[in-house]
Amino acid sequence: MSRTIAILTGGGDCPGLNAVIRGVVRSATLTRDWRVIGIEDGFDGLVGTPRWRELTLASVRGILPRGGTILGTSNRGNPLAYPVEENGETRLVDLSDQVVKNFHDLGVEALIAVGGDGTLKIARALQEKGVPMVGVPKTIDNDLRGTDVTFGYNTAVNIVTEALDRLHSTAESHQRVMVVEVMGRDAGWIGLEAGLAGSADVILIPEIPFDMTAVCDAIEARKARGSKFSIVVAAEGAFPIAGQKVVQLTGSENLGVERLGGVGAFVADEISRLLHVETRVVVLGHVQRGGTPSPFDRILGSRFGVKAVELIEQKRYGRMVSLQGRQVSDVDIIDAVDSLNLVDPDGDLVRTAEALGVMLGRAAA
């Protein structure tokens, strides 16, 4: 075998990761006779003694429909700010030089980093330190620029939509307001598209700070029209006007990673207090990340894996594969991580939702 390449999966797990791994291994092995190794647990696998495994055709047999990642992952394994305990205290240290050395000691030509904003920022920094790198965009939040869509997002929207379909019947039976909290730290794509597909009555997203009075007025207006229940979808990063996001743990409390959660309970409590109606909260949480990827995500992940191998063959490092229209292409990694892909508050999706009578939290004019 003339060449050896490596792949790792970083950040939160996501449906379709195994499709990318399989696409890389089969493309590299069957058409190029290359050797592929998998780095375990994201960039953590290159800290200290490297942890890796050989990836063969047998290794990837049957993994296409599986959720998660066979290589493991970590959303805290940032070698540029790695948590190390000393004298009973945790401090963040830069271990990137160690990671670069371990990479070269493995005799690997190039590394494919599959991940979201955080993973690709690390990948770009390591590229500048001498690690030939190709990125593959992954996030259920769909908040990466440089690509029309990230794999994993389609599955997450399907999961939330199915949950909303199921909640309609119980909300109507008990004449309740159901508040469904979904993922979406900075970008409200999941909440907006799943809310539209699942016929939500109120959708709250980070890009549009919400007015609680307007939300309650919309629920009351539905009641006046004869609807005895309402479905509210709230992205975890949504926040009220003149308020702030609901945080479970701050970055300083959680090794630099802010943990959101609780906006669903906040909204439900406010609706109950202001309208004196019975409310229930459903937090879908990591259910959105797990399980079998949709056919769309299996195909997109496979296409991304094949394209990543092509970029390595062409020695086009520092690039990220991307979907542009119907074609899989590539962009500079910096184009993907210099800013987030957010919902346009005045864009087509928002206008469609509001034209359908969906309340997005805007205060009355």
C-alpha cells in the first residue's frame, strides 16, 4: 500500500458519522489501495500515547445504518486548550505540539477531521502547525458556513418532527400547551424546520429574541378560534427580549464549554403564570443525536467521505468538503469557521412560517 491516511470524529456525535468513515475507507481501499487508520475519541486520541485502530473493509462492514461513531468522539478534547489536573486544580494547557509529533510519528500522510465548528477550528490550527488536513462538516445544528447543509441535520429534523406529530395527539386530548425544547445553541434551524414540518404554533429561535406577551397573545388567539391546545417549539439558545440564554453551566464551570438548557421550562412556567393554563415540557435533548441516520444523511456522509479522499489524493489540504446545490465541492476551512450559518430573521423560511400563522416571538408592531 503506497499511502496511509487517518480519520477522526470530533465534537458531539451525529447520525451519519459512520457513513463518512465507511466512505473514506471503501474509497481509499478499493480504488486506491491505501491504508486507513482511525484515531479514537477525536483529538484526544493524539494526546499522550496515540490511540488508533486499523480500518479495513471488514471494519466498516454493516456500519452504514448505525448511529454514533465507531471511532468514539469527544467534545472537550481540544489540544490547544487541554484540561490537565495539577495539585487538585484543572488548568488548560496547549498540547498541540505533542499532537503534531504523534501524528507524524504514526507515518500518516494526511488527516481527515470530521466535526463541527470547534473541531474544524482545531483542524485549521493544526494545519498551520504542519498537519495536512481535510475537513468534513458535521453538526445537527446546521450552523457551519461553506456548505448548504451538514450531514446529521436531516435526521435530527426528522426525529423532532416525529416527536411533534406524537405530541399533538396528547396535547389535544388533555387540552394542554406542550413546550418542546430542541437543540440549537446559536442557530435555530432544527426548531424552525421541524416546527414547520410538525405544525407547531409557536417557534422560538436564538436569532429572534422573543416577547413573552406576544407568545401568550398568540396562544390566546388560538383558543378564541376554537383550538384548545398549542404546541411551542423552543431552541435551547432562544432567549427573551431584554433577557439572556438559560445556562446550566458556564464556560468557566465546564472546561470552557457553556452548557445551555432550561428555556423550555422557563417558557412553560411563564405561559402557565400568565394564562393560568396547564403546560408540559418535553426536552428532546440527545435523542436528536442518536439512532439510525436518514437515507439523505447516509448518502451525504458517503459522498463527503469519498470527496475527502479525492482532496487528499490531489494534496489539496486545508479544505473542507461541502454540498453546494446538488454538487459536492470544497471550500477553504476558514470559510466554514469564520462565522456561523444562522437563520435569517427576514428570510424565506421565517416569512413562510409567519405567513402560515406561526408565532416566532416577535413583539406586536
